[in-house]
Amino acid sequence: MNSIILGIESTAHTAGVGIITSEGKILSNQRSMYIPEEGGIHPREAARHHSDIFPVLFDKAFKEANLKPSEISLVSYARGPGLGPCLRTGATAARAFAYSHEIPLIGVNHCVAHLEIGLLEGATDPVLLYLSGANTQVIAYASEKYRVFGETIDIGIGNGLDKFAREAGMGFPGGPKIEKLAKGPELLDLPYSVKGMDMAFSGLMTAAKSKLDSGHPIETVTYSLQENAFAMSCEVAERALAHTGKTELVLGGGVACNERLREMATIMTEERGVKCFIPSKDLCVDNGVMIGWLGYQMVNGDYKITEEDNRVHQKYRTDMVEVTWR
Ligand code: ATP
Ligand code: FE2
């Protein structure tokens, strides 16, 4: 039977409501991002934004999909990882909707959702290069878990880019602003920190800010920053491909919207004879569709919904999830 799934995302700055069919047809992908007036993200303000905007997003999603709530067969929301107040807002919206329409409710892992949406693009057993604000991980499936093969040991790559951009007076989110400014070919000498399979971005961001302060043009600094950060990420992804023998790479997370990163990953995979799957930008950033899609994969597989599914989990790591549906 072709069922219809409602997916709800609210782990950090983005509130998302997505509707997708069990055949992978996207019927709506509504998103709204909380943008702080100044400084970084305030969890409680972001949560207030989400609770204000959810009714609007629900309404738009159902209108666009031309559906009634009673036509939904599963509600899936992101249990974590993420910011407590934001997670609770999404969980409350999901619960209220599911209970009032007597629809089963499942809570899923946000990071795994970024990976599984890549399977919708055609990948079957990929390595995921997951680059977002808070997370920077290289993930692949091995014996019932999505294992983290490498990750950042300090800040997430996107948060690093955002921090640099904020200090350089560019506003939030920083990643897209840095991308627009970046212009080569001059490459400044900046830290390149790959330690085994792990990466560190904090020193790179600080060094880039000092280059800017010492008079280097913003175009050159942002270009050099991107080249180093993305080359580090691609190097670890390439090693994970070599180590696991897998032949597919999927990009995910907001930073995967970046054209230079997409180009680097494409070149690396072509050189290795590996396939590269790059979801559309509105599926790379945080969105409800990927949450709905993962919920359906789990329920359609062997996953049994439990009481746990009702509770958010701020530190719900990728490798804590029992992958019973593959
Ligand atoms: P997660 O909870 O998975 O860590 P997130 O809350 O950070 O996700 P995402 O939407 O996955 O949310 O990613 C947001 C990040 O992506 C921000 O740090 C933003 O600067 C970055 N980003 C968005 N577009 C681009 C781009 N074109 N180039 C570089 N970075 C980008
Ligand atoms: Fe995300």
C-alpha cells in the first residue's frame, strides 16, 4: 500500500514539515529558519520561533500536498541530537498531531536521516560525508549500526564557518556568505588538521580571522578557508571509502549545499571510481522530508515503536541507533 508520512524537524535553527509517500515521492517540504538578530543561536528563542511557525508550516504542507490530516499513516519527528527546547517543540507538535488523529508516532535520529535521504537518491550502501552546523562526521553502515569512522574533535564545520562569518561581520548563516565571497587562486597558508580519521576546525577558523585582521583580502581568506576545510573533509571521506571498500559516497548536511565542496567530492570520487550522490540543496539542509523518510524505512523494516519514541534525546548519537531495518 502506498502510505503517506508526515516528517517533523526541529533539532536546531530550522523548523520543518515534510510530507513524503512510501514510494519516495515528495509532496511538500516546508521549512523556516530562525535567524538570531545578533550572536549565536539562543535555544529558547529558536524554540519560540518554531512553536510560532509550526501551525503555518503544517497548513502550507497540507495545502501543497492537497491532503487531509486523516490521510497520513505515520508521524515521524527528530528525537535528537539537538537543542532541548527546540527538540521539545517539535516533539510536542508531532505528539499533538499524531494523538489527535490517532496516527502512530515514531522518533528518529536526525543524523541518520541525513544519511538515509541519500538512499532515496539511489545509493545502496554508502559512506556519508555529513557536514552540517553542529556535526561533522564520516559515517557508514557496519554490523547493525551506522558507525562513525571519523569526526570533528572540536567544533562542527558549519558552526566554524558561521563563527568566522560572525566575527568578520557577515551575519548568519555564514556558510553561504563565505561561499559567495571566496575567490582564488591565491591560497594562504592555514592549519590543515586531520588527525588519524578525525578533524579539527577551531584553529583553522581562528587563523583565518587573523589573516583577515592582518590585511589579506576577504576573497582570498574565505577561499583558503574553504579549500582547507573541504579538503580535510574529503580526505577523511576518501580514507573511509578505502577502509570500508564501499563504492558510494553521499553528501549530507547544510554545508553540502556548497558548490566547491560538491566539486571536490565529485573529483575525489571520480578519481577513485566511486559513485557520488548529492541530494538537492533543500534535502541537504535540515528538513522534515528526511525525517519522514527515515521513519517510514524504520517502520517498514523491523523496527518496533516503543515508549522511548515519545522522548527527545539531546545527545542521541548516530551510533546509538540499532539499525534493524536494513
Ligand atoms: P545538524 O543538526 O545536522 O548539525 P544544522 O542544525 O547545523 O544541522 P543544517 O541545515 O544541516 O543545520 O546546516 C546548517 C549549516 O550549513 C550552517 O552552519 C550554514 O552556515 C551551513 N551552510 C549552508 N549553506 C552553505 C553553503 N552554501 N556553504 C557552506 N556552508 C553552508
Ligand atoms: Fe542537520
